[in-house]
Amino acid sequence: MDAALLRVPVFPLAGALLFPRAQLPLHIFEPRYRAMIRDALASDRLIAMIQPKDEDEPPGLFEVGCLGRIGACDELEDGRFNIVLEGLSRFRIAREAEVDTLYRQIDADRSGFDEDEDCVLSMVQRAEVEREARRYADALGYMVEWDSVSRLDDELLVNGIAQIAPLDVGSKQALLEATDLVDRADLLVQFMQFQRMAPGGADGPETLQ
């Protein structure tokens, strides 16, 4: 295997986004993914999160995902796990590995992504994200502690909304693949506006796929 690539177990989960420096809580109950968690805990604790493209078995995978390290981990008495993944870096699938494990594995290429920790939004763009997030939450009937939201830094704000917003898989993937935080914030505003104004409102059937 190319030394620049990293072989990791992959967890395909629609709608679940992990970003660098973000966290993603997961409840693991399928036997194959319980085995994945046990194996990861016994080695480097790394898991590749990625979205499936379809509902085939096994599903096709999008090319870009995010690598995470298992932080908090609670194994329940029946063998299920509650874990928290800590985002490390985005990756592109170089190839899927031929393995005999119950779960799939990939060779991940982490080069070519802008993971700048110092990227910030302009005051105008920050205000636009917060304003549209309020409208979107109101349309969905969400109760939000906006004082707490206003204290989040730009990265936590944008990535946090991207993680929890009930957007379609294609929109979620576009947010993950955005070049940087500024581009992701622009996309997020567009997606929230589109879904909020689509027939049926923010919880209507319209998608951007």
C-alpha cells in the first residue's frame, strides 16, 4: 500500500457529517459495526465517516469523508456502544480494500484539503448565517438558545448547523466538500433558504440532490 495512504475502517451513514475539530456522538448497535469499534479500540481508534450514495447493499460511497478518532466510549452490557468521534481530517477514497472483516475498509488519501484552523467569516457573513439560522429554526419549530449560539466561534457555528440541519444527503455532502469555512457558510445559507422557501416549508420534500 502507498505510504501516503491510511487504511481505516469505514462507517457509511447517511446524514451524519463529521468535520475536523468537531465531535459526532454515535450509537453503535449493528454486529458488524460493534466489531469495527472493538477492532478500532484495540488499535489506533480511527474510523472513517462517509455518506452512502444509495440504498444498495453494500451501498456506493461518496468519495470524500472525514477521519475521526474515538474519544469517549461507553460499552453497554448487551455489546452496543455509545461513542464520540473527534474529527481529524477530511479524506478522499483512493480505493476500497479487499478484506475479510465484517465491515468495509478503505485506503484514505488525506492530501489536498484546506483544514485551516484560522479561517474566519466576515462580520457581514457571520450575521447572515445567524439570521438565516434563526429563520430556518423558526420554520422547523426548533427551540434554540440563541445567546449560546451567538457565543460560538465561526467554525463551531457553521459546522454545527451543517451537522444537525435536516438537509438531504447531497446537500450535506456539498457542505463537507466545501473548500473552506467561507464557502461552506455561503452554501449553508443557500441551502437553508432553499429548504425554508420550498413547497411544504423547511420540512417539505424538496431536496437539492
